[in-house]
Amino acid sequence: MRKPLIACALLAAVALGCATYTGRMTATRDLYYRGAYEDALGSLDELLAGAGENDRSLYLLERGKVNLAAGRYDSAIVDLQAAERRFREIEGTVSVTGQLKSYVFHEGFDDYQPGEHEKILINAYLMLAYWLTGDMEGAYVERNRTITRLNQFLDGVPLEKRRRLEVPFARYLAALLYETEGRAEDARIEYDIVREIAPGAAPAAVNPHVRELVVFVEAGRAPVKVSTEIRGMFRKDGGLLFGTFDVGDREPLVVNTAWGAGFDDLTLGKWFTFSFPRYERQPYDSSCCAVVVDGIEAGRAALLDDVGETAVAALEQDMGKILLRSAIRSTLKLALQNQGKRRKSELTWQGMLGKVLSSVEKADTRSWQTLPAAILVYRLEVGEEQHEVSLAGGVDLPARAVDIRAEAGKKRVVFFSGAR
């Protein structure tokens, strides 16, 4: 009797923690996209106070991003750096406790590890935050780190895949900073890469001596991860274990596990279902992005970075690895249930435990919720004076006053975040 009670207690304990990250972030995300930054920050403070270690760094990313949107650039730097520091600590390491929990329950019990494109965006936002505080040395350091990480990430990636995985926003910011240093050739190299992906966004020419306003607009909501059901099957061939996965919209994906041992005969060669994450793109209205300078509409911002498409491409790149982990976890739980069926005397606890663990199985749907669907850019040459910059088209975001009383060649960046 005691073992069934343990299984039931386990189910109850796990159920208490089953609220998804997306669900916990719903109210905060809505505040952010209404431009209610201070309320969103208050909500994030509460979420951080009750966060487990596995989610804490992700909440710091969210708060850093909202601080950046609110113009609290020093606070944004503190939060983004704290999150990045933690991600560096766990990069390439294995948390035994987190791994154990992720295999017993589901992936969400392990530390959140951002995709490579998200790590690049962290550096890009830090670059922008330092620039907006006036700390150009800090901005240059982040610029160099961003370019290094971009090049390492994309080295050897085929061109057709590289275009979807690029982060043009980071490239463009880096190019602008090269211009502020008078390094026209370095700027041109980065703009050329941007032009391949977003031809309407890259400037026609590089001229470090022109005084310009450069307006970045984040539009729409990032794709949201949701859980979907996937069919899978394991089989042995030549002593090796292969996983075949029916992902729905393409040919079945076959993954060589490079592993020959283990697995119950009752589970081999039989289809089973398990939970897997996928992105749902969120619609947005790009007509919101008319840029108004000193009360006059100057023009419309051009698409620079389809952040949503990059997120989808990054998940596809990691699909085999995530599928394999999820499928192995589900198969082990299935094998536990099969053991209970084989050994009638222990059915009451083994079968129940297997069912309990399977019932709490779900995909890891955590994602950086305050990222945009897209980033747009508009730039124009201006005089040496203060300008007020705003957006037209039903966007309720505060105008930005920009003082450009500076030497010729100065670039001033204006950043709008949260436009729906």
C-alpha cells in the first residue's frame, strides 16, 4: 500500500509546479506590450522572488529587456549581465540534479539554456544599453564579443541555413559602432552581410562623417512555444539504436543515437507518442512603424531582423537532439509501465508510478517572452539640434527626445520596444 501512496504523493507534488512559464508570464507580457513598463517591472520582481533556480536567469532576461524598453539602461545592463553570467557557467556543463529531474519528469526541471541566437541578442542588447548610457567603451567591448560569437556560431553553417540563423540586428548595431570609430571598411563588411538578408534595411553607402538618427523599432510578439504530440519509434540496426520520428509536415526524421545497449524488447519497433515543443508565430501589423520626427512623418521603418523566423530555424537545428532526449525519457517511462505488466505482483506500484510519470510529461515550452516578432530600422540625416522622435499608426509608445548637439558624424540611436 505504501508504494502506491508514494506514487500519488509524487503526482500531487509535481502537479503543484506544472503551471507553464508562458502562463506565469501572461499578465507581465500583456503589460509590457501595452507600454506599461513600470507595472511589468513590478510583476517581474514578484515572479523573480518566487522563481526556482531553473527559471531565474530567464526572468532576469525578461526584466533586463523591459528595463531597456523603459529607458532604465543601467538596470538593463545589470540584469542582462547577471543572466549572461549564469548562462556562461552552465554552458558546456551538466547539472546532475537538473538532468535527473528532466529525465524523471520533463525538460522544464533543468536550467533554462538559451539558443545561440538568444545569446547573441543578449550581447546586442548590452551593446545598445551601453551606447544609450553614453558608455562607448562598454559598447565597443560588447560589439567585439557579439561579432566573435556570431562568427563562431555561423562558421561552417551552409549558406541556405545561415541566412535563417543570422542576427542582422546585431550586425547592424556593430556596423554603426564601427562608423562612430571611423572604421568604414569594418562597417561595410557587416552591412554587406545585412544586405544579403534584409536588402531594404542596409544603407546604400557608408559615411562615418554624416550626422544621423538611427531608429530601431521592435514590432509584434515573439513566437510562443507550445507543446505538441509527436510519434516516435526506436529500432535496432547493426547493433545501433535508431529513433524514427513523425514530425508531421515533413518526411520522418531518423536519428542515430550512437548507442547500442538498453531498451526493453516491448518498446522496440512500436510507435509511441510524446510531447515536443514547437513555435507558434504571432501576427503583427508592420504598418505601425511610421517614424515621426519633430511632428512630421519621415518615412517607414524597413524590416531588419525577422526574430521569429530565426527562433523557428534555431529550434529546427536542435530538433534531433531535443527529439531524442524527449523520446528516451518517454520510452523509459513506458518501459516502467511494461515492467509492471510483466510482474503482476508489483503492478500496483510500478504500473502506477509509470503512469504518474507519464501523466506529468510535457514539452519544455519556456522561451524569452519579451523578444519581438521583428526588428525594423529607419535612419535619416539630421541637423545639430534636439529632435523628438515618435511612431505613428496606432502605436501607443512614448515619444523619445534625442539631443544630437554633437560633432559631425555622430550617430544617435533611438529604440522603441513593445509595438504591437
